[in-house]
Amino acid sequence: MAAINESGYLMEQEVATQLEQRGLHVRTNVAFEDPDESKSREIDVVAVKRASFDEAAKLSAYVELLVECKNSANPFVFIARPKNAADRHHSPEEFLFPYRYEMKKELGPGKGMTRQVNAFHHLGFDQVFEAHVRPWKAVQFCRIDRKGSGWHANHGGLYDAIFYPMAKALNARRKEVPKASRPDEWRYTWLFFPLVVTSGDLFLIDATGEQPSPVAVDHVSFQRELKSGKLSGSFMVTFVRQRALESFLADVVDPLAALSADLIEQRQDFLKTTTLPWAD
């Protein structure tokens, strides 16, 4: 039984069961195509829940968790620093919205100009998404491994081993979300959450502190820009302690799902108004 526990198979099932008990539709060992190597890969757990829908308006909102499980007693340690202005304007590539928004300005007869407006900010998700609201960002991470009688900060291959598979899984799922080409087709708010759920501990170090030291945390979001032959973009993965998965869902995922539902159920005119007044 010890070998089974160490394999992580039971952990995957525990996470799947926990998500099912929360009302999510769960699949385990879900296959997706690796476009770089043209072969099938798997993600441990995929969990989906519809937050709201309006049949007449053909609008629906979903949250979807893409979960990799790491059964390890070795902790992950993250280095953090304050965000800059560019971070404040960032929009997660993991969030898909049903409409595009733009401002228009008339410049005279037959003349005008337009400016694209980011849906993430316009709809208010930037005020609710915990990873965006917090003042700091994680910029580096490593895993602390046992080496002889001491410990070793291991980061070799971790970025590629974690981020590339998660980004590829995200891209594969995003492509499967239907895109409306006609007014009578369904439109979706679809919020993806790529997660690494670990049985070990997570620590955060503030690099700007006078005496930086690790502080235990329940979850940390880490964003990295990736560029390869068929993969390009800035991708976010959130590391979550298995014992804190429920609090992560309640504190991070649920508020975003509630906002998605509110836009469909209470503020649909605002959601569907795509031409906005000009603002400098």
C-alpha cells in the first residue's frame, strides 16, 4: 500500500472526489494532443461547473479546473516582489469572454477612431481575481529536495516540466470552447484555472524584505511567458496545498463564478453593450 500512496494515484482520486462533492463534473486522466510532439498526453483531473446560463439570450458561464497532482513531501518555495504598472494592465489568457469591447470617437464627417477595451478589466474581473488584486507577484520558484544530510534548492527542469504541459493542456481545452459566429449561437464566459495541487508545503519569500525569510502559504500563482514552435503567450499556474483546496475554491474561484453569474442574471445589458463611450 505504501507504494500505491507514493505513486500519487490515490491523491488524484482524493482530489477528484473533493471536487465532485463541490458539484463539479469531474474526469480523470484526460487526454490532449501535444502539438510540438504530435502525441497524446494526459492531465490528472479536469473539473467543470456551469455557473449560470440564460437559454433565451444564449449566454452561459463556466469555470474549469485543469489539475496536476504532485504527491511529494518536498516543499515548493517562491520568491516574490512588488508588481509594476504593466502587471496592473495584464489580462489572464486563461479567461475567455463572450464579447469584444471597443471605444469609438468621432473625428468629423466619415472619420473616427476606435480603441479596444479589455473585457477582463471592463467587466470587473480585475477587481475580484485574487492573483490580480494582490500587490506582489511570484517571480521565481524551486523545490527543496533532500541531498545527503542537507537540503538542495532544485529548479532544474521544473519550469519546463510543469509549465509547458499545463499551457498545452490549456490551449487544447480553449480550442474546444465554441465560438459564436452568428447572433443565434451560444456565447460563453469560460474561466480556466490551471492548478498544481501538492501534498507538500508552500512557502513565499518577500525579496524586498530586510531579512527575507520563508512564510507558509496555502496557494501561490506563478506567471511565466512561454515561446516555442507552437506555443506562445503568458501563462499562469496556481500551486495549491491539497489540504487548502477547499479554501482556494471558496476564496478565489467562487467569487469569479459569482461575478460571471451576476453579469448574465442581473447585468446582461452591460455585458452585451460592446460599443463604449470614449475615455482618455
